[in-house]
Amino acid sequence: MEDELIRTVDYGLSLGASYVEIRGEELMETSLEIEDERVRAVKQGVDRGFSIRVISSGAWGFASTSSLERLREACTSAVKLATAASRAVKESVELADVEASVDRVYVKADENPADVEIDDKIEMFLKLGRAIFSSSDRIKSFNFSYSDVYGKKWYFNSDGARIVQDVLYVWGRAVATAKEGSIYATYREELGSIKGFKVWRENPPDELAERISRALLEQLDAVTPKGGVFPVVMGPNVTGVLVHEAFGHLAEADSALAGGLLLCKLGEKVASPLVNIFDDATIEGGFGSFRYDDEGVKAQKSVIVKEGRVVGLMYDRETAAKIQKMVDRLHLKVDEEFNTKPTGNARAESFRVPPLVRMRNTCIAPGDWTLEEMIEDLSFGYLLESFRGGQANLDGTFQVGVQRAYEVVNGEVGRPVRNLSISGNTLETLMHVDAVGNDFKLNVGWCGKGQTVNVGDGGPHIRCSRMLVGGMRVE
């Protein structure tokens, strides 16, 4: 098969394309959904296919197929589409140079999910639901989603890249609700691994159910938050979603070039000197970690903010070239630390779609404060330990819901708080960071941007001296 991929790359060049790349996938996928104490859906199968992306006449062309035998036909279609698109293109596509890698990447599973019978998976997660319901009659619903993927991906291009890498991930999310009188509460927990099924052996149903039930029932006895501006201490889970949702999307180069807030902040101070933000696909075990992205660029750690100043963005090959041209054309005052080289952030949901600039594991780096030091001098504030959901806009505004929070009164952690939310402007918020913890935790998640990909986010506990706190409607 790999010989046919090479021949098809050459075929694309013979049709007049100046650049050709082929991505292929063969993945065994399993998914299941549980509602309360019954199985709602189970799916299992193999997904296999190929895509071809070309540059011809200065424009992109893309086509995909599920058949290796029709790969050349797809190549012909991609070249034709590029030629047609070139009539409306004002600026020819340019790609930043990268080293063409030839590699075979293996993943050794701690326990291959394909070796775990589907009946065993179903029984494990039904047991989780039964254990959650048995903990209290106040718990009213339980929903669980699970998926695992195992297989291979191929990447070949006309620059000489020849990459085959294993793919493996296991993921699950539990959501439970409880009600007492007029008080309604919901809690979710998410687990995942790129190493194998062992993550579920390490979090057996009884232990996981006890953790979820305790956090959920705590909300029924919690107080509602005071509205206003207060100091807050955010745990790694909330730090992670804040840096991903509120800052990370602004630092994706395609978003910046589309008019995002950071385009006019390159090289400038945007946060407290205590803030260091990076995106890293090389973190061991990170849910967004891999060896090569979907343009064959080797994974690396990309520093975005260093001591409060923007020193880089997240790029694919095309946006890296565009940002470098912009810096040169406008004579922007960025020093040698500012990075405009491809960072390995080109990712596609599947072979059916072209890659976009996407995050991998996006984090705030740890500092040297302990949690006790952060809260000991607060007369009143909030400790935010677990998020419920969040959204952000290109103008830098954000809102994040928090599902597990506590009052901090006179330097002591006090009553639990339910249905709390935080909101504000990303850069103003980062400017108010006055303490960064010496702990660090990486979270598991998914990111949607027209396509959905697995990501990690995280960091330490951090303290913000000013944060707008409000209530959050829960239905």
C-alpha cells in the first residue's frame, strides 16, 4: 500500500500540482452510551480511508476516498478543484519549510482496548451507574459516554515525508444529576488515556461512583454565590479550561489572522509576569500528545506567553508563512524570541477533512506558590476546583461555569458553592494573576472547531486578584 501512496504523490505532481500530500487512516472504533441503568447505543467497526490535498496554480484542492483503488481518481479531483479555486485566489498559498521526516511510530498499549470484550466494557459502566444510584435516592439520572480507537495513520508528501504512526485513545464521561426540593445539581467527570484501557482499571466503578456522588450531593447542600468582583483561586481543572477556551483559541494563528485579539499584540505584554503559557504535544501521556501532526511536522513544545509577553502562536505551515510575511512587511517590533516557524498544530478530525490549526496540550506553567499561601491572606474569595463548561469569543471575552467551588473566608476554605460562573476579558484577567502554584495537573477533553479533536489542558492552582463572579442557570 505504501508504494501506491508514493506513486500517487508522483502522479499528482505529474498533473501539475506543486505540492501533494496524502493522509490515510485505518482505525478500529468502539463507542457506547448508557442512560441510567440501560444501554442506549453500542457501535463498533473499522473506519478506513484516504485524503489528498494539493497546491496547484497557487490554491488548495482537497478530496477524500474510502478506497485505495480510487486514490488516483481522488488526486485528479483535488487538482481540478485547486485549479478552479485559483481563479478566485488573491494570494497564492505558501508553506513554511519543515524537515521531511521518515519515521514509524509505535504505541505500546498498557492494555489494548481492542482486547477487552465489549460485554466487559458494558458491564463495567453499568456497574458504575448502579453504584451511583445506590449511593443516594436524591440522585435522579446518570448518563455515560465511552469511546476507544486503535489503529494506524499514514502521512506521505511530495517534500519526502514518509510517516506511519499508531493511534490509540480511550475516553469516557459520566454525568449525573440530583434533586432535593427545588434544588437541582449536576456533576460530570471525564477520564481518558492515550496509553490504553488501564485508566479504567485504575478508576474502578465503586471508587469512581463514590467520587462523583460525593461531589454531586455536596452541591445540594451548597450556598449560591455572591455576585460581584472578588479574588479567586482556580484549581488545575479550571485553570486548564480558562487557558484553553479564553486564551488558546486566540493564539491559534488562523484565528489571529482572521482578526482575533492577539494579532495586534504580537511581542507585547498581555499578562502578569507570573504567567507562562505553552502548548505541547510531547507531554508524556497527554491526551493531546502525538509524534507528528497532520502535515508531518514533528511534535514540539511551543511557548506562547513568556513572563506575560506573547512570544509565539500556534501554526500550521501556511499560517506560519503568513505571519512571517506580515512581521516582515509591517516591520513589527518582535525580538528573536518570537516564533514564526510551524509548531505541529495542524490537526484533522479524520481523513475526510483537511487539517486546521488546533491546540494539543495547552497549559499554564507552574510557579512557586503553595495553595495554602494563596488562600491564607484572603478575607473573602472563592476556590474554584472543577469547571462545567465554557465559551470564549475572538474579542477576548469569556464565561466559564464552575461545578465545584468553595468560599474562602479569613484564609480558610469554607462552604461549598453551587452554580457559580466567572466571566470577563481574557487579557485583563491574566493581568490580575498575582500567584501561580507549584502543583500541576493535566486534564482530558475534546475541542470543537468545526471538527472535533482530543486535547489536553491544565496547569497549577493560580490566583486572580479580581474576577467577576456570578450565578449560573442550570437546567
